[in-house]
Amino acid sequence: MTKFSRAPRRLDIIFPRNPVYFVTCCTYRRRPHLANDLVHESFVQFSNRAQNDFGVAVGRYVILPDHLHLFVALPHNLKLGDWIGTLKRVLSRVPRTTASSDPIWQRGFFDHLLRSRESYAEKWHYVRENPVRAGLVSQANDWPYRGEIVPIYLD
């Protein structure tokens, strides 16, 4: 049996209690269902309610036609996968412009745990320029489906 002179570090000490995630969710077959006023309004309403009712902090976000990028910090009692699943269900209820019976969302999502201000700034620069790279606007600030629900600060 191995003896330690001190207790080993625990993951909840290494990682913050409310980690900040960079999340990307894509539509099924990358179909352009998302970049519209109804989805945007539903996303903002959902994010505000999540903050007020559950302490979820949605920071900056960009909604593109076929995917969504967001930064989110969750309280320790919520699981990221559960929260993203609820977000997808809520946004799936927004009326579609097509009569397709296909699902709205691709299964799963991509997430990255942010560890520093530099990481947040680097990811945000990439995200905010996404509509420009896609040829949707000439300047990032012209894209109407982006914003920030609450400021998120990393140490």
C-alpha cells in the first residue's frame, strides 16, 4: 500500500468549481436551420432563464446557419450534456422553414474546457470571425445572430 505524505490533489481543486466551456452544436447534415430571428430570440430567452433559474452563465455566442458556438459556465450540480440537450430540445421547437422530417440537430456536441483568459480570447476571435469566413457578412460586427448574455471572466 502506498502512503502519501499529503493527500493527492483532487480534480475539483485543479479545475474550477464552475468551469467555462467552449461548445459547438451542429445541425443534422449541416442543414441551415439556425440563423434566423426566431431561433436567436429563443436562444436568448432560454439563456436568460437558465441564468435566472439555475445559475447558468452563457457568455458570448454566435449562431450560424448550420451550427452554434457558445461559451457557458455551469454550477457544479448541472452536467454540460444535460444542459446542452435541453437547449437543443428548446431550439428544436422553433418553427422550421422547411417541411423536412429530419431531426434538427446532429447527435452530440463538441466542447473544450477553457483554462485561461488567453484561451477565451483566442476562441472568441475564431468564433466572431466565423460569419466572415463563411462569406455571410464582410465584417464580424454586421452579423445579427451573435451577442453576449452575461460577461464571463477567467482568472
